Amino acid sequence: MTTIKEVVKVKKPSDAGSVVTDKSSLPRRTFLKVAGLGVPIVALLGKVPQALAGPWERGIKNHWHQGGFAQDNVNTSKTHEGIIEARINDRWDEYRVVELNEAFMEWNLKARLDYLKKIAQGEMPSLSGPHCASVATYGGRRRDSEFTLNNAVKGMGLAPKKDRIGELGERLKSTMNAGMKEKVEILQDNYNHPELWDRGKQISLELYARPDFETHTFLNLMANPLATIIFLDMPSYELRTIARIIHPQDPNVLPEEKALLEYSNLAHGYFHGGADRRYSLLVFHIIEQFDNSPGSGMGVRVQPPLPEE
């Protein structure tokens, strides 16, 4: 297996200095900061890009065609063999996908059940745990920065196995208009069945990227499909991944990728509202897993297992 090495090369931009002096950016950001105190997050989904969109919040290269995009640096045609091909730093290589170990799955599912229990009890759940993940990417530059390295907190989810996506999706569709109590119970039941979930993936949604507002994560993955994921919790895990980003209008996706895109949007709308919206899918294919827990793991690779000396 090829070893992934991250090489960050920052090029001097010709159209923006290290200090952005676009005065019009100040009032719009100040407005959002103040307005956001009184507006539910769900209500702002999809509106933030329109409010911020301007010449600075886009990349140098145009990735869009008729409102959509197609990532061309990942080939998932061999994933049924456990292999994914990716072009990183302009070089194509094959990487073997691994499964998250038992300890990770036990922690992930238990923490999700605890999260839902707090919600059912009317308590504010913690931001730590498997849902809020810190995702680091690099390679594509936005006009408002000289750096390509970026870190963003994403809502992270479990991916159903290919042969279980249909039944889980139908279950969400049939109960989309149910009360919150019933929805929580259904999600709890899903998380009580570890056999439903694909251990070779984690999934998320790209909520904000659009032609007139491109996130750093989007630009980076279109340039280099490499992403590392950190979970702030005890135990603490780091996942090193090849990331696939899929627009709903991309006609070239595999059938299982399209099914996963539909499921992910259903799952997001099921809990957060806005079930009629379709966001781009992020699929993180697991290449390496590290245990970063202080005292026990301290950054030791656990998947794939290290060779014996």
C-alpha cells in the first residue's frame, strides 16, 4: 500500500495579499454574527452563502458547470475489491480501504445512543463525540487566504452497508412526519444494530459550497482528495481518508454512491428539517485509523495493524 504523505505548498497569490482589505466584508460578517444570536441554525442553512457570497469566497479555478460539479481525482470503481484510486499532488495511486476496529464502533454507537438519550430528556447534548468531527484538508486556495490548509467541524455520520441502505432509507421516509419522540426511538433502534453499518466509511454533507460561495473544504477536495478526521472525545480517534465529494447532479456516480447520497440527505432532513433539500455528499473512505487517546493510544496506528517486528 502506498504511504500517504501530506505536502503543503503555499503559492504566493497574485490577486490577494496576506491582509484582505475588502471593506464591504466587514459589515456583512458583523451582521451575521449579531443576527445569528437570534436565528436557529436550521433556518440559516443555505442562506449563509448568499449573505457572504462575494469575490473573496471563491477559488481561482472554476469547478462548476450548469450549477453542478464533478470530482475527477477519485476513482471508486474498485471499492468492491477494497481498493480506491486517488490523484494526490498530481499523482495517481491505489489505496486499500480498511475497516474501523471494534473499539471504534463500540465507542461510536454508544456515544450516539447517549446523545439521543439526552435529547429525549430535553438536555443539551455535548459537542464532543462521533457526530462533531474536525476535518482537515489541503491543496485548493480560496481568494481570501494565502493558505490552502483548512480545518472545519463537520456533522459526521455512519454509512449503511450497501445492502441495507434501501430499508433504512424507506424507514426514514415513512416516518419523516412523525413526532420527535418516535424519530429518536427509531434512530436509537438503528444504532443498537452494529451490523447495519459500513465500517469502511464515514459520511457527511457539504452544506454550503455553491458557485458563488466555495468552502475551503470543497476547494481542497477538488484539488486533493485527502482528509484527516479527528474526534474530540475519550477515547480519541484520528482517521486518515480518501474523500469523495458528490454533487446531486453528477451523472457519473456509481449506483451505490447515488443511494448513499439520497440516504444522507434523508437522514439530515429527518433530524434537522429541510427534507426537500439535496446537498452534496462527502464520503470518507478509511485508509488508516489511529488511537490518539492520552495515556493509552497516544497516536498509535491500529488499522491496518502494524507489522510485527
